[in-house]
Amino acid sequence: MDRRRFLALSALALGHAGLAHAGVPKPYDWTAAPPMDDRARFIDWMVANRGEDPAFLGERFDRFLALISHNDIWNDRNKRAFLMTPREEFVTAANLSRAYQVHFLDIGYGVTITGPHSVARMTNTIDPQKGERVLEVGTGSGYQSAYLSNLTDQVFTIEIIPQLFDRTGGVYEALIAKGYSEYATITRKNDDGYYGWEEHAPFDKIIVTCGIDHVPPPLLQQLKPDGVMVIPVGPPGAQHVLKVVKSQAADGKITVARSDIYHGSVVNFVPLTKLENGKIVGTHFN
């Protein structure tokens, strides 16, 4: 990226928190994990290894304990991913003090950053392994992709809103410059996520972070056999988050199993919007 483009994206990122800590003291290490059993030791480790603000680290650890108590996160790899991802860097400046609250938060352009409990449960449900290809539909603030980059180095994400795509690009570039090298492995595209990303398919896992009333056929086609997708499905404002598992029998027959990761509870997501001739024209609801 040339300097002019970088400065433009950085300016767009000013609407986000853009915390100005000095940088990450130590290189990213896939084998390193912060303490998970003690708040003070977690904060000390993260300050020494990631250079982050102790106040936000304390809030992150408190939310981490709530995620565990609500069964929204359950294995160590996903616990590590949550603890290693600075949510405060992805909210808007106006919402900085609420970064670790339970609810979704507005990020402009009619969209939101999903609440930490939903992010954790949806991510742990697909449980990406390092090296697996994961497609995210709906980049939004960039937090979900950042979280995923602590689980696999093969993250692909699509955002339909050009201005948000650019602003999030500025957030990523600034964080990479600070030393968050894991974010450099994220591949992004400004497009309509309904159709997936055929160039990089098939995907081991797919996560859709906006609601729709059906499972998009292109996404199901681009999911590998034995792959897993999570997607909010249902009428506007009242979706059920489904786990979709695609299986292939020995004779080649494909079957798809669906289950509700919230056991019937309704969850509200922004709608999956639709692109025609380069313009957003509505949603993909039938």
C-alpha cells in the first residue's frame, strides 16, 4: 500500500477508537497464551507481551468470565482468541467506554459490532483450526476477523459498504503497524457476501454476521464437505443462529444438517444487504 492510500485509510479510521499505545512489545507467537485463571496475572502478561491498556484488559477479563459462565466459549483455543483480541480498537470513539458491554454497538452506516457473547458462541461453534480457510460475510468493524486471525492464518472477509470497507482497512493498517502481525493474514474484499468468494473456495468454515431468511446457495456450495457454517436465519430483526453442517456420504450424496446454537432463542442481526450494478439496493430477504 502506498503512503497516500495509507494516510487516507488512517484518516477514515479516526471515527474508531484508534488507541495510541506505543506498540506490541513482542512478536506474535501462536504457541503463547495469556493466563486464564487470574485477572491480575492476565493483565500483567498482556501488558508485557501486547502492550495494551490495563483498564481495558481488566474489562476484557471480566467479560471473559461472563462468557464462560454463560457457556458462550468453552475450549482453550477460543478462550485465547477472545483474550488476545482488543475489542476496544474496533468500536467507535463514542462507544469506547462500552467496548466490553454485553450488547451490540453502533459503528455507523446502519450496522453494528456484534456483542461479545454472540461473537464468542458463533466462533467457538465453527471452531476454526490453524490452516483452515474461513470465510466471514460482513466484515463490519473488523473485530470478528481479528478474532478469527488468532485461530487460523487463512481468514477471508467480505464487506459490502465501501466506506466501511475503507475505514476498517485503515484500522487494520494502523494495528499492523503497531505490531499486530496476525491481522496481516486477513484477506478482504468489498463486495456482496451473498455470493461468497469463489476464487478462494472451498472453505472449511463460514461465519455470516448479518441476518437473512434463508441459507444462500452459493455459500452452501462453497462450504467443504464436513464443513461448518453459522448463520442468523429468519425474518428481519428476529433470527435464529443456525449451525449448518454439510456432509458427504461414501456414494457422494450431500446432506445438510441444521441446529439452533441458542436452542430457540431469537437473536437480532442487521440484514444482509444486496448489491446490483455496484450499488446497494436493499436486502437479500425474499
